[in-house]
Amino acid sequence: MVHLPAMLAVSGVGVIALGVLVVGRDGRFPRVGWLPLALLGVCAAIALQLVPLPPGALRLIAPETARVAELTLFDGSGSWRPITLDRPATAAELAKWLGWAAIAMVFQHRAATARGARQRLLLYVAITAGVVAAVGLGHFFAGEKRSLFGLYEFQAANPIRSTFGNRNHLAGFLNLGGLIALGLAAATERRWMRIAWAASFVACAAGTVLSASRGGFVGLVAGVVLVPALAFGSGRRRESEGWRSWLTLGAASALAGGVAVWIYLEFPRILTRIATILALDPENDEAKLEALSSGWRAAKAGGLAGIGKGAFETAGRLYQEKPFPGMWFTHVENEPVQALAELGFVVGGLLLVVIGVAWLGLAVRGRKSWAEAGAAAGCFALGLQSLVDFSLQHACGLAMIALLAAARKGRSRRSEETSAARAVDDELEVTPYAGHPVGARAAFGSRIPRPGLVLALSVAIIFTLGAAAAWPGLDEDGDRLVAKAEGAKDSAELEPLVHAALEKRPADHLPLDLMATRLLSEAEGPKRALPWINLLLTVQPHGPRGHLLAGEALARLGRNGQALLEYRTAARLGTQTMTRVVEIYPDSEAILEAAPSEAEPARQAAHALAKLQRSDDAIAVASRALELSPEDEGLLQALYWFETTAGRHEEALAHALRMRGLNPESDAAWANEARALAALGRKDEARARYAEGLERLRGSTSLVFGLAQLELAEKRPAEALEALSGLSVTVPVTTRVAYHELRARAFREQRAFLKARDELRLATRLAPDREGLRIALADVLLKLDRTSEAKSELDRLGDTPAARTARERLSRQADRDRAAKEAIEAERLERAASGN
């Protein structure tokens, strides 16, 4: 479960708010419409997924859950089990949705009973988004991508760092609040407020663009288009309607577009992901598309009842048809499909209809108000983004639910008078509630509970139970199970713990993995481990871990052919197996059989073999893969380096020529060819190849550095400096460090030690932790007879072999300087004595 403590805390605040509202109304039911009641219906459906069912009913309602439980729990007879495949996750979702339903009730009640409450909600969301955008822009211009105010460091670095850790969530919230700000800018009559709201919208739009969220960017564009679309052609005048509103809308949108273009031109590397929108390549989004496909297969398998709200994180791997390239998504990355998969086609479909109808009500309000048009556009942008992200899971979804719930129709004077009369009736306790006739409380006394109080207490109790069942979450449960597995004496002590974990999450792969691993550590364990490994492969069919364990077990059982096949499959799925294969099967034929033949896995396996000093095997593995993928540049690059390392430069040159033939725009191909020519002693041809490559690919880092290094090797520092002058100005810091380092080498060759010192000082400022740079700087300072400065540089280094060697050089130089000074002083004294 993602961010369980924060999620429970927010939902808990909603439950408390509902309780305070009910107590403030003396236990009477809040004034709510159909949307909060529909959300309570969703909560009831989630709660039913936690109710244990008899085996027959479970097979009828949730056959997928029955099948998985029978497999992993060895329960052929069938015990009573719930529908969900992840009880703690579903309990957490129940607690979350109860909190959201409570918040929806509170906001809708306030919108129905308090004048201006709806307007304040719009202001709160817009102001909050503006603050979030300002924080992000401040961190962006300060160059901070990971730390928030220097107080909290996120695991992943983002182009724009703000209070949201996930950039898709950040973009979704900025779109929601920014579009509301755009509507407020068009609605207000005050000039300074127009400017302030327009500036807030532009800041939010800039934050969305800088987040590099493609779904967020598409949602922003759609929302900006939708605001005037809702406003255009309305038969009724809205507040402040006129040319100023349309001018504000157009000016703010144009300014935001200009800022987006400026960002794109100024920071092209940040926006490489957004640029792929215009040329969508399914291969680049294979993981996300496979997550969507897995979610749809889960929806079809779950049928009417679903697999359990929140269960996709642990059960989703069951429905993979092919390995995820690079990463596993814990969510479907498509909210409608995930709702159908986890809640089933009935409840999930009704939930989607409920959200859609609620948005239509909000859109109707947008026909009458610029601010409401912004709110409708923001919710639409967020919903559109949810087709490719899971942005509705957290703060964005909560804000959207609050906006939809508080969308009450404007009341006429007559309706306001009726509401006031009803409020008086509330005070006099004459309004019938829950089917009781007027005067029932007077007749039966306080024994009849007030319906609002019953509702609030029920929500609080169920929320507490759900939170307790969900705690501490999937990751923490896994850490605890791993710790217990490490402390278990043997597999017999571990097995009850594994069964207990599978009772809560029948599709979780971790308990099966731990059990199989423990059995493999025991003398007679491999044969007993195979059933557990088979179960692991059932719940995680495309996970490499099961195949790796299978290879280990089969190898120990002497079934070498099957073991090599399993090792090969594990390597194909992304796990490094060559180290273990070389230990067990050191002959080249077995290594080749265990190595994958697909391009990328084969390249990784070949690199692993090269590190193990098995260069011939590495070349054999990469060459076989190249026969199947003859146009793969990665394999050609790997073969080039393998042949170069082995000293076979003619073969390396052949691979470089083949690379250049496949892709003449590849600077790596030109650089490889030039390096191979230089290694063969054909230096003039190497220079010509570098020059030809730079003519085609101006400013290429690899070509510029390669030519400079060639000239330095030939003792031609002036030509090296000329080559380095062709480097592009906008290069990463690491490239800039290498640039200054090479220039320093050239100046040292020219014995221009002052210039070399300046270059090395620039390099050490950019990379203060690079030991080699400080040692080089100390050596240059020694050449300049600045021993104290050299010592100061070396004092910053640790006690490493290179630092000790440099200090020894410094000490010898200091001894020579001292001896020279003593000799000079002795000579001076001798002359003075002779003169006397």
C-alpha cells in the first residue's frame, strides 16, 4: 500500500470532521445529496469483499479468488474465505473511502447550508495549488531536484521538486488548482485579483510542463480548451461576463503557452518525455501498456466481484502475459480499468457512472460561472490524466471528490426561504428522520438514536477496524516476515509463518520466495523446494526469481539440462545469473547454453562474463545474439569493447564500421572507428575520421574528447586544445569536469602550469570529491613550488593508496626544497665569511 500512514491520517481527519458536524447538529443527519451516499455504497461493496464466504458461494461469486487460494494455501477442501486477494490492502481502501465519503458529506452539507462555502472551497484549492507551484518553481531555479527545503530528501530526483513526491500527482493537482485559478481570473472584477489569479495559473501551468508528466501535459491542454468551451454560447449571463473576462482568459492562456515554449527551448533535456507525445512509440511505453493489459485481464478474471480493492499491487503479476521491461507498476496506471479489476464490473462500472454524472453536474454549473467552468475543466483534466496515471489515488482524487460533492445548484430566493424554514424545523425537532413520525422522540424519549449519530459512529468504528487490519502495510509486513525468516531455525519453523502470510495475501510472491530459499539452504531441501518454486512461478509467472531458484534446485539435483534452461530464462527476464553459472558449469558450452539469446539480456550477460575474465565466452554470447538481432547497436558496441580489451583491434574496427553503416548519425560509431584506427597505428586516418564525424555531428562530446585524447597521446597539446574548443557550451557537469581535466593535461604538456592550475581548480569546484583531480592539482602546485598550497589540497583527501603516494611525493619535494634552501644559505654564509 502506497503511503499508508498519510492516507489513513487524511481519511481519519475526514471521519473526525463528520463526527464534529453531526455533534454540532445534535446528532441529526447532515444535509447531503446522492454523491456521498453513492460513495458510502462503494464502501459497503468494499466491506463485502472482506466478508468470508463458504467455498461454494466463493466459487460462484469469485472463482478467481477460489482458484488462487486453493493453489497457494493447499486448501482443496475449501475454507471460508473473503473475495479479496489482499485483505490488508482492501481494509486500507475501505478506511480510505470511508474518509473520502465523510469528507464529501461535510463539504456537501456546508455547500447546502452556508452561503459562500462553495466559493471558499474553490479559493482553497486554487491557493494551495499556487503555493505548491511556487515551491516547485523556487526549487527548480535553485537547482534542487531531490531535497524539499533541505529538510526532507525524496528517493527520486524530479526536474521540479515540490511537496508531491510523484511528478504525475504534482501535475494533476497543479492542473486542478491552476484551471480553477484561470476561471477565477476571468470571473473577478478587480484588476489586481485578475493579475494574481492569472499569475497563479501561469505558475501552475509552468509546474505541469516542468514536471515532464505527459498525462499532466495533455490534461492541461484539454482543460485550457474546455474552460472557454463551457463558457461559450451560454444563454444566461454569468458574473462579470464581458470582454474583460475573455481577454483575461486569452491573455493568461497565451502567457502560459509562451512560458511552456520557453521552457521547452531552454530546458530541452527535461522535456524529452513530453516531446514523445507527438511521436508516440509503443516500445517506449511497453511497461505501462502491459500494466494496462494486465489490469484488463484481471478485470475479466475477477468478473462481477473483482479481485479486491487494492489487491492489484500483490495480485497483478498473476495476469502478466510478458515480462515488464525495466519496472513493475503497482497500479494499472488507468483508474477506470483498475476500478473494474478490483471492484468488479458491477460496482466498478457504477462507480465510473457516478463520477461521470457528478462531473456533468459540475459542467452545468460551469455554464453559469467562470470559476465553476475552471473547476469543471480541472476535474476533466484530472480524469483524462487518470487514463494513463493513478493520480486519483491521493490528494488529487480527494480534491476532485470534494469539488464534485460540493457542487450544489444555485438557490432561488424561494428555495432560500424554504431552507431557512427547514433550519427552524431542525431547531424545533419537528422534521421526521429515518422513518419516525413527528413527535416520536417526544413519545419514546432518548432511546431512539439520532440517525446522524448512528452514521458517524458506524463510520468511525468501521474506519478504525479497517485501519487496524491494514496496518502496517505491505512493505512493512514484508520486512517483518523477512526478519522472522532469518530468525527461524529451519524450514519447519518458517512454514507456519509463510502460511499465515498467505492467508492474508494468497497471491503474494514473497512468502513463497522465502520458503523456497530456506529449503534450498538445507541439505535435503532442493526436492522439497520444487513445489514451492512452482507456486512462486504460478503467482509470478514472469518474475526472474522463481526461475533462478528453479535453476539452483535442479542443478543440485543433477538435472543439468533443465537447470541451464531455468538459468537462461532467469537471465532473459533480467536477473544476472552468469556468476553462478560459471561457478557450477565452468565449461564454455554450458555457459553458452545458459546465456540468453535476446539482444539486451545477452548484452548484460556478456558484460558479466567479461568482468569474470571470460572474454571469449562474452564474445561468443554477444555474437550469437547478434546473429538473431543483426541491427542491434548495443550488441555491436559491446563486441567492439570486448575485442578492444582482448587486443583484437581489426575485429573491433569491423564492428565499428558495421555500427556506422547502421546509424551514420551515431557519434559512438565514429568515435569507435577512430579509436580502433589509432590502436592499429593508423593515426592520420583516425584524425580524419574524427574530423569527418565532427563535421556531421558538431559538438559531439565523445568525438571532441576522443580527438583531444589522440592529440595528447601524440604529444600535440596545441591541437588538443583546438579540438576541445569545439565542445558545446551547454553540457552536463560531468562533461565539463572532463573538459577542464583534458585542458589541464594539454597545458601541462606545454609547461603552462599556471593555466593548468586554473583549469584543475575549475574542475575541483565542479567535482570536489574527485580524488584524482586534487592529486593532479597538487602535482601542478608542486611544479610551481607552492608546497603549502599542494599540502592543503592533499590534506582534504582520505588515507587512500593514491593519496599516500601523492603525500610521499610532496614530502620528497619538501625535503629537496629544504636541502636546496640550506645549501643556498650555507653558500651565502660562506661568501659572507670570505668577504670579511
